Amino acid sequence: MRDRKVTIEFNDQVVRYFMLASVIWAAVGMLVGVLIASQLNYWRLNFNLPWLTFGRLRPLHTNAVIFAFVGNMMFAGVYYSTQRLVKARLASNFLSWLHFWGWQAIIVAAAITLPLGFSRGKEYAELIWPINIAVALIWVTFAVNFFWTLARRREPSLYVAIWFYIATILTVAMLYIVNHLSIPTGWLHSYPVFAGVQDALVQWWYGHNAVAFFLTTPILGIMYYFLPKAAERPVYSYRLSVVHFWSLVFVYIWAGPHHLLNTALPGWLQSLGMTFSLMLWAPSWGGMLNGLLTLRGAWHKLRTDPVLKFFAAAVTFYGMATFEGPLLSIKSVNALGHYTDWIIGHVHAGALGWNGFMAAGMIYWMLPRLWNKPLHSVSLANLHFWTGTVGILLYVAAMWTSGITQGVMLSATTDNGTVLAYPNFLDTLNTIRPMMLMRVIGGGLFLVGWFMLIYNVIRTLSGAQAVNGSIEVHEEPVPATKPLSLVGAFFNPPVFFSVFGVAFACAWMFGASLVSIGGLVGLITTGVLAFTHFGSRGHAWADWYDRLLVTCLPFSILTFIAVAAGGLIQIIPTVIANQAASVEDRREIPYTPLELAGRDIYVREGCYNCHSQMIRTLVPDVLRYGDYSRLGESIYDHPFQWGSKRTGPDLARVGGKYPDVWHYRHMENPRSISVGSNMPNYPWLLADPLDLSSMPSKISVQRMLGVPYPNWTPEQITERVQTQAKGIADSLKKDGVTVAPDREIIAVISYLQKLGKFEKVEATAVVTSAK
Amino acid sequence: MTRPPEDEDPIRPHSFDGIQEYDKRLPNWWLFTLYITIVFWTCYWSYYQWFHAGPDGPQRVEQQMAAIEAVKLAASPATDDASLWKMSRNPTFVEAGKAVVATNCVVCHLASLKGKDEAITAIGPNLVDTTWIHGGKPSEIYDLITKGVLVKGMPTWGPVLGQKRISEAVAYILSFHQEGEPIEIVPAAPATPPAP
């Protein structure tokens, strides 16, 4: 028998590049974050420049932190750990470098287009369609490189970190593609194929699970590799890994509608969003437990080792954020916290605490190993840790206080509950200004900590020689366990119980009377049978799972089925539902060409970052903004603009509330009308001419998507625009403002004055749960 | 003894790049957290989606708004001319009204309440002279503030301020006027400066 050994050299060069890119983009993303946080306090920091206004920079901040900072960090961690966990070099140098340079090119393209106002108007999905295609292609590059590496592995069994990487790659691809389905109107602009409630549902299915599968699962995988490595302790519990992995990836997908609680979203989806968010609590904490309890026996090392400090704090923040998430998903808590800074605090506990500290710990761990030189200064890394921790705590505490304060003020009533106690929105904004300032200080401290890391990296790197890891392996590996056939992977008790359990649960939830009762009986029976079977033949389940772990394809297929289920069940009924039946009693009046042009400017300027267009079914909302929003009132909105944050008031029914001149003066200088406002000035809207050249193609795309526009010729469109614009210019003139009718401000005013206009329709059907 | 000591914990035979895994039991409290949330899901779904025992969002908000409307109707203050004139001579009402006006009205009508008569850029008309656009009787002023004149930029204040504060604001405005002074109705001519 031959037992020749070969040495494999890992591709650590691409890991180094990704790691350094992450370090740099983190600084950029956080700098923008500190700037926009400051803009909220000092409106002058918008500089009256289009490309420096909050509405355009906030997408830059979120995209930079998520996709540039955490993205690059994730790729570095995934590539470093995967090569070692499967004992194989990355499959293709070309794909690795295409992945790296392609991703950086995408980031640069985003950093240019977002400040210029090229936006799809959907959160964390703002990038325009040519960049979307590039992202999809580079993601596929990553996937091919990764799975090809797995195919060449010399370690038969897949470690838990790899499970999380597989779930990440498959799910992000699915989410990204569906949420970016668009019809282009030109090279730089497109309309999403979904509108109104459908777009809202798809967006938050994506948005929520971008957090889940871009910011959580890959980082959990990274935790499962780097934390036990750094602690030099075994992972706490393998079976906890199994249970929390599968429950996490299955349950996460269903929770998206918790971003749309108390809105016009149908009640059954809201109930799903809330209850599944609560069921997500334990699976998330499974990850935290496995991280923290792995440190048992290594706690004394935390005193000296900055890496373990970062990891322990990161996992703690993960636990905190994943407790807060379910809490905020309870409808009554959400009524208070949604649209406020509480949500901002929640996501930053995750982004700064979990992602930021996992990144720091990982970088401090890899740095000496990738360059074969001790870290320049351990005490500086410790100082980074404490600075960052104080920064996060200040940030999060400020945002909790701010969010709860504003939430309580916005819902406070007086005169026996008949009138709002603070009818002026600005009273609530100006109350939380000290908290917003404290947020800047907290975020600033975190950034100062990051600069300490950068200094440490630079000093460690100077004079250091890059080294690639290597490993000796047997030339011909022998699989330890007999792999499963495809049939064996799917036809076995655990899969049967899971599939039947979900099917019965769906029958119970969505079926009509008899089907529903049958579903409930089936669900309970399946549960009892599964428990009994596991009790008596649990080792058979364990054997099956051990054998599943040596077969990459069935494992990946099962993972994909688990993550796809929730989305399919929520989205497909909503998308195929008869629109006429789901408008309730109101239907939106389609925008005139001028109003549509104004809406595109609204999207371009990122108004949705501070203004919602969704009056919730809550008394404080109705008292403040008018009758609650109906489904039918946004059915022609490509993209929907319901918003997720109210730094300013809701705009769903702002149309007709103020005269045209109010809007003109308000866009020119908000403080001339609303004393104490922190909204930027928009002088360029008053000066720039409206570009109508793309209107015909925009209207034809809207027609294609089902908006009932007549088949206008370009001349007819221009004529309509000019007639309506002249009317608004005339009305402004009467009030003492002379402005040419071809300026952008006219289109914006026409759009704002249209918001909330609808026509009554016969209620053809009541929206019920999906049938 | 229910648990084996630390060093006897089952450890999985395989190691990955030096990483080993214990195979410890799932903590009971963790399992119960999971089970309780699953039970909650079935109960919540049954209550709201199966039996429809609780109101959905629109039903609830409409019930609550109807209750608010009832409270309002029951507590309507006197808004006839005589009562409002009486309020306008009462310092407590006028002081309260001044505060209401300062936070809500002066943006358009200016602190002097002279509006367009003082500055051409002001949106609102003069409220302290004897010419009126929409009627100058106290009850007419009250109604106008409550309903607003949207086309001219006067918002609908009723739901924002409520009856009590609107009557206070009227009292404050009336404190600049005398009962029985002439009321000259001049329909708005906004293009020409200042229609009062």
C-alpha cells in the first residue's frame, strides 16, 4: 500500500488582500457613518452639495459597512479557514483573484454612483442594475471557487463552519437575485418588477436575511473556526451546532415581515413575521452559547489576549442583539420602537459589536500568522478593545434612550387621549438631539479604535515577509465514512419528519377548515412520532448525519430547501394574488408623467432614508398623519417607498396638506418653515432643469409592469408634463415665487402634492390568508 | 451524579485543523426557550388567524378611533361667539393661547400676527387688523382653524391641536380685537400684496 505524502501550499495571498481591503473599507464606511450621524445634528454638514447630503450618503454608509467591510472580512475568513478545514488549496487562482478584484471594482463603482444619486431606492439594494449584475457574477465566482475547493478536499467530513459558509453562499445568491429583479429604463436606471406590498415583502425578505446570511451565518462560521483556535479549547457541543444550524437557517427566512408590522401588510404575514422572530431567539442563542461556552477553561487567557477579548465581547453582543430582535418583533413593542433610533441602536449592536469585534479579533489573530511576525503591539490592541467597547456602549445606550424617548413622545396624547401631546414632530426630534450627539461620540470612539488597528497593522507589516500556510497530506485520501447516495440523503427519518412537519404546519396555518384541522392533527402527530423515534433510534439519526457530512451536494441541497421554504410560502401567494382583490377599498391613482419624474427625484435624493410613506394601524399614527394606509394605495409604486425610519414625519398623506409655496420654501431651506428642522437644503432642485429625455422609456417600462398608462407618444408625454408644470409654476407665482416651470422642484412638488390621492373602488374581496 | 465531570465529557473522535468538538447535551433552559416559543406560535396563530378571536390591525384602530371620537363629542367646549369673547378677556386663556400660537402659527403669521402685512414672504395674512378673508366672527375663526384652507396653506388644525387649544388660540387672537369692531370681508387676492 502506498502512503506517499504531498505538501499543499494554501493560497493565503488572496486572504491577505481581502483582509487589508476589509481594514481600509471599514475605515471608509465608518467615517461616512460618523459624518452622517453628525449631519443629523448639524444640518450645515450637508454643505448644500447634492453628493454630500444625508439621503445619498446613508446608503453609501450601509453598503460600505455591509458589503465592503464585512464582505471583504468574510471572504478573508472563509478562504483562510476553508482551505485549512478541508485540507485543500483554493481551487483556482484565477477565480480567487477575479473574486477579489471584481469585488473591489464593485465597491468603487458603488462609492461613485451612490453619492451621484444613482439608486434603486431600496435599502441595502440601492446599487443600479449594471452593478447588480456584476455582484451576481462575482458571487457566482465565489461560489464556484468555494464548491470546487470542497470538491477537491482531502478532509471527507464537513466541519460546522463549512455548513454556515454553504448556507451563506446559496441563500445570498437567492435573496440578491430575487430582490434585484428589475426592468432597465436606461443604462443607469431601472424599476423593480414588484410594486407596493409585493415589493415591500420581497425587500424585507431580502433586507432581513441580508442581515441573517451576510452578517450572521458567515460570521458564525468564522467564529466556529477562529474562536476554538484562539482559545485552544474544543467546541462546546457538536449536537448544539447541529440543532442551532438547522433551526437558524430554517427559521430566519420567515421573519422578514417583522419589518412591516402594523402596516398595510396582510395580517397573516404579520403574524408569521412576529411568531417566527420569537422562535428565532433560541436558535440564535445556540450560536452564542457554543461560542461563549467554548471559552470555558480559557477565560484566564482573556486577561492578556486581545483576540479572545474581542471574540468574547463579539459573541456577547451577538447574544444581546439576537435577544433584542425578537423583543422588537413583538407587535406592541414594535409599535413604539419602529421608525425610531432604537432600531439604529439594535443594528449597531450587531454591526459594531458582533461584526466589528469579530473582524478585529480575526484580523489580530491572522496578522501574525499571515506575515510570520508577532503583532506590533498587544497593548495597543487591548486599548483598541476598550476604546471600541466604550464606543459601542455609548452608541447603543444613546440610541435606546433616544428611540424610546421619541417613541413615547410621538404616541403621547392629552385631553383624554383625543389629541397628540406633541403635535409638532420637531419637538420630539429636538428632544433627542443630545442623544444623537452622544451617538456621534460613541461611533467616533469606535472609529478611533479602528485607527489603532490600522496603525498596528501598518507597523506589523513593515519589514515583514508574507508567508503562506502549508500542510502535508496523504496523496490518496480514503473517506472515513461511506458516503450517502442521493436517495439515502433524502429518504430517511430526520428529513421525513422535517418535511412532513412543515407541510402539516402549512396546511394548518393556510388551509380551509378540514385541511386545517387535518394539518394540526398531522403536525402534532409528526412531532410526537419524531420525538419517540429520536428517543429510541437517535443513534441512527446521528449516523445518518455523519454520513451526510461527507457528501457535499446533498447537504447543500437540503440547506437550500430549508432556506427556500419560508420565502416561497410567504412571497408566492402575495405575488400571484389577484391585485384587484388585494386593494381593499382604495386604489392608487397612477402618477402623471411629471409626478413620476418627481418621484424618481425623491428616490434619487434618498428621501426614504428619513421619511416613511406608511401610516400604520395605530392611533398615534392616525392622529398625526391621517387615516391609515391601505394596500391599494401603493400598488403602482415601483419601488415601494414605505420607509423604515422617521427622522422626519411620514409623508403618505402629505399631498394637499400644504400649499405649493410651502414645499418650495421648505426644499429651499427647511428651517424657514419648520424651525429646528435638521433636513438638508436642496438648492439644486430649484436651479436644475428637469431631464425629460428618459420619460418615454420610463413610462413604457411602467406600462410593461402593469401600471395602466395609455400608449402616449413622447410628444404627448412632454405636453402633459408642460401643462401640469405650468399650473404649479403659476400657483407659485401667485404666492410670490418666480420659478421656471422646467425646474426639478416643480416635479418634486407635483409628486409630494399627489401623495395620498386614491380612488374608491368596490371592495371585491376581503384579504384573507393565502389560499 | 447527573453529569460526568468535565474531563469525561464525550469528545468527538475527529479533529479539523486541530479543532475538536465536545458533544454535550443541550442545556435544558435553552431547549425550553425553543419549545415555549414554538408553543407561543401555535397559540398566537390559533387566536388571531384561526379563531379570529382578536381584532386585526385595521379593526382595532377603527374601534379605538371611534372611542376617541366619542370622548371628543362628549367634551366639546363652548365655541359660540359669546363664550369665545369671554375667553379672550380671561388672562389664563389668553396666556395659554399665546403659547399655542407661538408654537404653531407664527411660522406663517409671524410673531406679530401681522403676516403678509409685515413681510411679503410670509404665508399667512394679518390677523390683528379688521379685514378678514373667511369671516371674522369668533365662531368663524374657530371653524376656520379647525378645518383649515388647504389651497392657501392653512393646515387642518383640528386633529393636531384639539378643541381646547384651538379655542385658546382664538381667545389669543381675539385679545387683539374688540367685540363689536367692524368686520370687513375682503376675499383673498393673493397675487397682489397684502390681502389681509
